[in-house]
Amino acid sequence: MQANNLYDIKWVLTQIEQVSQFSQDNAGITRLAFTPADHQARNYIISLMQASGLTVHIDAIGNIIGRFLPEGIDTDSSPAVATGSHLDTVPSGGKYDGVLGIVCGLAAINRLKSCSDIRHPLEVIVFAAKESSRFNLPTIGSKAMAGLVTAATLNAIKDQDGIALSAELAAIGFQTKQISTANRSKNSIKDFVELHIEQGQVLEQGRIRIGIVDKVSAPTRLKIIVLGTAGHSGVAPIEERQDALVSAAMIILAIRNIAAEYEYQGAVATVTILKTYPGTINVIPGKVEMWVDIRGTEHESIIEILQEIKDAVSSIADDYNTPIAIEVLSSEKPVLLDDTINQIMEAACCKLKQTSVRLDSRVGHDAMNIAHIAPAGVVLIPCKDGISYNACKEVAPDDIAAGLDVLTEILYQLAK
Amino acid sequence: MQANNLYDIKWVLTQIEQVSQFSQDNAGITRLAFTPADHQARNYIISLMQASGLTVHIDAIGNIIGRFLPEGIDTDSSPAVATGSHLDTVPSGGKYDGVLGIVCGLAAINRLKSCSDIRHPLEVIVFAAKESSRFNLPTIGSKAMAGLVTAATLNAIKDQDGIALSAELAAIGFQTKQISTANRSKNSIKDFVELHIEQGQVLEQGRIRIGIVDKVSAPTRLKIIVLGTAGHSGVAPIEERQDALVSAAMIILAIRNIAAEYEYQGAVATVTILKTYPGTINVIPGKVEMWVDIRGTEHESIIEILQEIKDAVSSIADDYNTPIAIEVLSSEKPVLLDDTINQIMEAACCKLKQTSVRLDSRVGHDAMNIAHIAPAGVVLIPCKDGISYNACKEVAPDDIAAGLDVLTEILYQLAK
């Protein structure tokens, strides 16, 4: 099962470098779902899959499934052992986010192809539209694969420029009404394991090589709309103003304080986007829209944080005479990953003499959706400063090598 | 000199209603400078000028000058008595803002045309691009007429979509290099008086019909850029974050407190626009841009308010470890209007039995630029709730009638 490790790592780093060239701009990696840069990256990975001898299938939501079928194995009676991650990024994202799990998954399958005792098909999956950056809904591809999203929901999804997700799917030959064909049955996948960089500092600060995720947090997203009274910014007396931006500033600070209070109870909240209207230099803001990301691994804490935000907002609305509405855009529950897989992961780390730790992930992964149709796990490797979404972030080649070794061993143990 | 007042007022209200139809959307009146809606309004006013027998001239910045030349008067030796205002609006602006002064100016000239003792040409001027909403620089047309702006400055001006002011001028047949031809000599205008709605509540609350402006405030505009560290909003511990939006919230509240402290010393400051970057729902804001409008009638207070903002910003930058830069985009000095004209205004109010009060204007008017080349004055009438820039605001027909009578009397006294 051991291949030429040095060669593999060089190949993995080269492919990650290649994919990082596909970006909408030069400020980090910007590859929003279904943009030309994303399509370039997807086509590049398809060519790598084909060069590795995998059969390639693209499902109705755009997930790319590359499959290796060992000789003498019957697809119908033998479910796949799958790995994979995403290629799309947030704006100005990092070089390793998502792509690491795809390229290492492909390298691991290449290592395992020559093993005679593999009894299951091996798959590497590129999940489409994982980031919510473009369509405001996260992990769309894996949701569709797990049957967690309907055609009606998909039909309503548009990006900030009004471009419909359905239009992007139509451009690659799919119709949202066919979405149920992307939903895989529970006996088509035996196990799923995703390799990802840690988006936190537990591994780096603890000098631990491998993270094994027990629970994946899920986001609750709010839109808060503050209504004030527009007026000339030179005129209205300060005390008589209903300045929507002043109320919004109070809300930002209130949410920061609530987040600081709850983060040790497994939930956090952040105001990430704010827009002022009319957005004119000499007019008092008459309306502010804010988007809030709440997430955590403890569902109870998320509910409490939401209530505290509602209470704070209500009090600010009264104090400043600015009506404020809160809309819950989405609310997902944290997902417990498979403990049997996690034990196999720990054994793999032990065998390969790599330090490991169990932890919770505050960020979402496609594995949390696949967990609804198959036992699923997530393996993490360290990322410098835990800044996964920043152009400056770095991942050490030694950590990638360890991640690849561990992933290969886990897939081998699950597929043999 | 008295015409059919009832007829005049009906005509004035009808024309204001007509012009209000020219709007980019239905949320109040939106007629940004040189947009199709603005061109429609400009063309409509040109047709009214022509129907009133005025000769129409458009200068190199797009100001429209309608002129009545009394019989036997020599243009060269006799400078004009002029009135006028603007047609462009802020987004979702009010129905009477600007257009009132143009339509009443035209009505006043129509009344005066039959007076045999008018010894000066009478002009009504539509000043181009008065609002800073589109090109971020206020009163562009009157600045050009008074020689207060250079071709180089104009060439650098673009709107938020990157459309150059020079391109809009080219579309109506002008080149910015000809801008000096718009600059009128000091002996081409004898006096200038602008009628406008009050953008404040002094008249309404005091139940006074006419405001006579002593001093016009001028804006100082800042752009504040806060730099934080972008990162996944589920991950970074709150205390370790460099969240640009949290620092921005502190700045918004600090500026509000500074404004409350200084407004009784003749200056005020408002954060009017805020933008978050990358503007993604699951990424901590790594950069915030804010625009601040400072204005007042006391130059010393403006300087002090600017220093207090700099001090507050510096302290917030240190406390939150977010570097913050302040750019002064523009800084204009308050303008003292002509006291002789103001005395003639007071006498006119007295003669017409209208209550009047001297006051300062916290908002800019084209008259403040024309004051550099001719004695200038501003007459105000009340506006409901002082909300000039809001679609809901109302002006009473009786107040408009009084404003028109007073304007006509002033122009008569200045031109006879």
C-alpha cells in the first residue's frame, strides 16, 4: 500500500499550485461557484481523474464523481468508499481550502489502485457550490447528493447580481427538476471521509498533526433590517435623528459581546455584511441591512444566542426609535460524525505514528450532509494561524504528507 | 408688478408636479445628475423657458441659463439680476428640493416681464450637478460658473460605476477643456437670489414664513478605511479577532457623540455610507470603508470636530488592533452671504406682510459659489418636518405663494 511518498507529495503540491491559478482576481484565491474560474478548476480536476484512469460522472447539481472500480468487484452489490471536498472558494480565499481534500483523495486512490485486497469501488467527489459566498446557501452539492434540498428551493436561489443557480446549471446541461437524480441511495456509499485543513488553531497551537472531528457545527443565518429616517446629514438635530447606521453600530457591538459570552459554550455570532441606504454622502442612513452568521456545535447554545440577539435588537429598536426586523434565512443543526470511522482514524494515526486529537469543527463541511446517507468522517491537518480564508495562509508540506498518509490508510481500512 | 397670483401658484404647482414625474424610480424622486431622468427634467424646463419667451443658453458644464432682456436694455453695460437653483436630486429625494427655486424663478420673471421699470436682464439658472450623490462633489455647475473648479479636477471625476463626468458632458456636446467658458465675469451678474425649501425646522417650529440666510455651511468629507483580518466567522476566538466592522461600529458611535457635542457650536458629523469587504456571509469583515459628512457654519468648529474624529479613530485603531486611515476628500469653508441683499429681503417681507427670520443654513446651496462673483442671497420657505430629502416631505401651497411673492419683490427691487 506504500507508494513513492516523495513523488506523491510533489505531485499533490504541484496540482494544488496549478488549481490556485484558476482565480477571478489576484487578491488571494477567488473562485465562486460556477464562475468561469470554478469551471476551469473543475475541468482541470476532471482531466486529472481521467489521467488516473477513473470513470467520471457529473450529477444533476454539478457534483463530479471520479470512480475507480477494482477488478472483479460488482458495483451493484458493493457500495463505494468515498472521499472528496470542494473546489469553489470564498472571495480572496486560501490556496488549500477544499482543493487539498480533492487532490489528496485522488493521490490516495492512485496509491490504492495497485492493492489487491481492495473490495469496494473508490470514489473522489468534487462537491459543487460548497461555499455560501455566491448563492447564500452552503454545501449545495452535498445537500443534493444527500437529498436535503428540493427543486423548489434550488429554483428560488439567485446570486447578488440576480443570476439564478438554475441558469448556471442549465449552462452545464442540467435542469433543477432533475435534482432528485443527484440524490444517492444509502447503499451506494459504504463510508465517506473528507480531508480538510483546520479552520482554527487547535492543531497548530497543540503541535498535533491530525484532527479527528466528532461534531460539525452548522450555521444559522440572519438578515437584520434597521429602518431609520433618511434626511440631510447637515440638518436634523442629533438627538432627533433616527439614524439606521447608529442603531446598526449598537447591534454590531451587542452581537460581539453576546458572541464573546457564548463562544466557550460552543457557539459564536458575527455580523459579516452591512449595507447602507440610500448610500449617499450627504444623507443620513434611512435603512441598513446586516447579515449575521451564527454557528456552533451545541444546538442549545445557538438557540440561546439567537434569543439574546433578538432581545438586544428589540431594546435598541426602542431606544433609538428605529424599527428593526430579523429574518432567519437558514438554520441547520450540528451533525455528529461516525464514531466507528473515528476509531479507525485514531488507529490509522497510531499505526503511522502521527499525533492526533478529537475535536469539534465550528465550520461546515460537505461530510455533514453525506452523514445523512452514509457513515462519515472528517480528517483535519494544521493551517498556519488557522486562517483558512485568507490569501496569506500557509500549510506545511509535512502536514500535507501526513494527511495524505492517514487518508490513504483510512480508505484502505474501510475498503479492504 | 402684481400678476394673477392664483393663476401663478396653480401654474407653479402644476410644473413642480410635472417635473416630479421625471424620476429613475418610484421611491421618492431619484434624479441623479445627467441621468436620463435629469435630462428629461432639464429639457422640460428648457421648453418652459422658451414658452416664456426667454433666450436659452447652455454653458460648458451644462448649466441652463434662461434670460429675459427688457426692451432698450444693453446687455454689455447692464449686468443681469439672476435667480435659480438645481434640478438633480439625491436618491429618493423630495419633490420640491431644487425645482421650487427654478419654477418660482421662472414665474417671478413672467410676472416682472410687463413691468416698465426693469433696467437689468433677468435670468433664471438651472445649475447642473448640484448634489454630490452621483459624482461625490457638490455644486459642480455653480462652482464652474464661479471659476472654482478646474478642468483637471473635472477630468478626474467619476461616479460609482466608473462613468466619467467628462463622458456625460461629451454626450451633450461639451468638453471639460472648455470649462473656463462657463466661468462668468464679476460684472455679468449684478445680484443673485436663490429660493429653496428649508432643510431644517426653524421656520416650521417658529411658524415663520420666510428664512433669510446669513451664512451657508460647507461640507468637509472624509473617507475612513478600517483594516482588519478576514477569517472564517465560525472560527477565530472573539478576543483575538481583528474585525474591521466592530472597529467601524465604535467609530460610528464615537462620531455620533462628537456630533452631539458640537452641533450647538455650529458643526455636525454623520457616517452616511459604509461598505464591508469581502462582504461574504461566513467571513469576518477584513476591511470596512466609511464616508463621513461634516458640515457647519463655523469653520473653527469643523476643524475641532475633525481633530476629535482623528483622536477617536486613533484610539480605536490601537484598542482593536485594526489600522485605520482617514482621507479628507474635500473641505470647503462656510460662506457669508450679502447683507445688503438680506436687508432688501427683510424690507420685501415687511412690505408683503410676511414673517421672516435671519438664520444660518447647514446645507450647501449654489448661491454660496455664486457669492464669489456677485452679491448673493438665499430665501427659504418652510418644509414639513424639515425633511427635504425624503419622499414623504410636504410643502404648503401658501408657503410657496409667499415665497414666490417675496422672490418677485426682491428681484424687482434689485432690477429696477
